[in-house]
Amino acid sequence: MADDVFADTDSWGFETRAIHAGQPHDPVSGAVVVPISPATTFAQEEVGVHRGYEYSRTGNPTRTSLEVCLASLEGGAHGLAFASGMAAEDTLLRTLTPGDHIILGNDAYGGTFRLISAVVAPMGVKWTAVDLTDPDALAAAVTPATRLIWAETPTNPLLTIIDIAAVAETAHASGVRLVVDNTFATPYLQQPLSLGADVVVHSTTKYCGGHSDVVGGFLALDDDELAARLAYLQNAVGAVGSPFDNFLTLRGLKTLPVRMDRHCRNAAAVADLLTGHSKVSGVLYPGLEDHRGHDVAERQMSGFGGMVSFRLAGGREAAMRLASSTKVFTLAESLGAVESLIEHPGAMTHASAAGSPLEVPDDLIRLSVGIESNGDIIGDLSDALDRL
Ligand code: PLP
């Protein structure tokens, strides 16, 4: 990524950097919005003499703006944007070699589990799923071959909170890198690098993009050597998004702080509605004081996020019925956008984890609480629960 566009924005506040980092006014027209640069190739004055760009898979000006902006928001020296969260994860996992070992949290996005267990493992990389909230279990799982500990926090879909600083300490004591998937929290609520993580992973498809209109992924990190290897792999493997994709994600980031404030407020109200409701047997929201990870969340996050999961007293059948009986909440996969979504993880996003240590309960519902009017969100859910 070109360095010059980030030159004097690092002292600015989060909200200012979300709008301006990596996004200088266009030098030709003065346009205040970064142009979508569709060019696949860039003129060279002499062989090898150019303005930082040669070929668009290797580097693209719109992608550079996104990479600089989101790296800045994560507090990382380096950022790399990809065509999807899975593409970002895959590229990072390609730094491993046969015989290496990964420790994966036992509550994680089903696609991450599928990538590690069904794609990377057959190439000779070993993995163990561990409860990352249990320090003894984590310490016992580390082997001389362990290279990565892969954590999500809050996790998808159980909203478990992992103590990033504590896991980083265990990882670093054994020379292991800690990867934190920050998709649920976003850099607005939590900055894993500042807590000791080595690499931050994002599905920017979610809150970063924020409007259910672009798929993307991201890696943020400080380590120069690893960043150079990842940039090499980004180009060599080529899992990059289009300039239009990068533009949409960049546009989404501009409103991340205001959207997250509203997501947090609406989700807290939903968690209140569900707590103690006769049709609900348990609410998973880190903002609730009786949530197992509440204290850690309060320490490492500046808000509790927009995701709420809960279990139905009526079991799987009630969960299935509820999922298809809301109006403001749309029954759909994905999360993190302006509209409220409802889903049944066991049958949808986490179906690939069935029968594994990452299997989720079948009475579980996951909500991505949007930024619609609070009364409409609460009314819709309350009516649907009453109809069960
Ligand atoms: N990480 C988490 C926590 C996710 O929820 C997802 C997708 O739902 C991914 C990674 C994968 O991202 P993508 O769908 O952009 O490939």
C-alpha cells in the first residue's frame, strides 16, 4: 500500500479517520470522495518506474484507500483487503506449512471451522478446538508445533467473550501468534492489536460495509515481515475484491461509529425484552450483567455490540417457528447491516459445524439488531414471541 496518503491523519480521532484516513482529495478534480479506479494496469515511465501501481491484483488505488483507512481504525501499521472474509482467512492460513498446528476457539463462525477442518487440515495442518475462556485448557492444547491461536470475540453465534490480553500472553509465552476475528465488535468497539493480538481478521461484509451490499475481508497487523509475506500471498493467490467493492466498504466505514452506537442501543433494548421472557430460556448478550464474559467485555470493549442470541424454551420447533414469523427482522444469513436479521444458526450459518465440537444448540436464535426505530424492533419481536 502507498504510504503517502496516510501521512498526516494518524493523530486524528476515530470518527475523523473513518472519514478521511487514506482518502485525500483527488489531485486532479478536488473530488472529496475517493474515485473508483477500474484500471487493471498502470502506465510506467520506464521499465519498473511507476507511481506505485503496476497491475490491479497487486495494488489498486481504491483498495489502497480502504487498506489505509481500516488499518488506521484497527491501530495497525498494515492492512490488506480481500474479496471476502474467507479469502482473508485463507490467505492468512497459507502462511502455515504441513505439520503446523492451529488452536481454534470451540465457538466460531462455521465457515472458519470448515476452512480449517476441511480445506487446510487435509494439506497437513493440524488443529484443536478449545474453550478459549479456560486458561488451563488453552495452555494444555499448545504444542511445539502450534503456530496460531484463532479467536473470535464476541463469538459467532454464542457471543462468548474471550479475554484477548490473557490469551495473547499465553500465545506469546510459547512463541505463538494470536489471530482475533473482530467482525462482531468492529474496531469502533474493540481494538485487538492494542490488547496484544498479532493479526486482526474481518469479514467486512458485516458491520464495516454495513449495508448488505458488498462482500469483503480484511487483515490488519503491525508485524512488517508478516505483512510483507501476506502482501506477497495477496498478489500470488489473488483473492482481491473489485475497486467497486472496495469503494462500497470504504463508504460504509465512514458511518461505522454512528451505526455502531445505534446498533448497541437497539441490541441492549432487545436483550432487556428477552431477559425473563416466558418463551425464552436464556439470553446471550455480553451487555447483560449476568453474562459470563460481562466483566471482560466491559474491560476490552467500549460497547457490547449489535448481536443478540437466545434460546427458546419451546426448543428447536419454537426456534424454527419464530425465525419465520417476524416482519421487521428478515429471515436471512449474514449480519451487521442497517436492517435487522433473524436466523437459526444450527440450520443456517453453522450447519457445517454439525456433529463437530463447534456444533450449536438447536433451540438457538441469532439476531443481528439493525438501526430501525427501536419501538418497531421491540414490537416485532415481542409480537412474534407472543404468537409462538
Ligand atoms: N468471520 C465471521 C465472524 C463471520 O461471521 C463470517 C461470515 O459470516 C466470516 C468470518 C466470513 O466472512 P465472509 O462471509 O465475508 O467470507
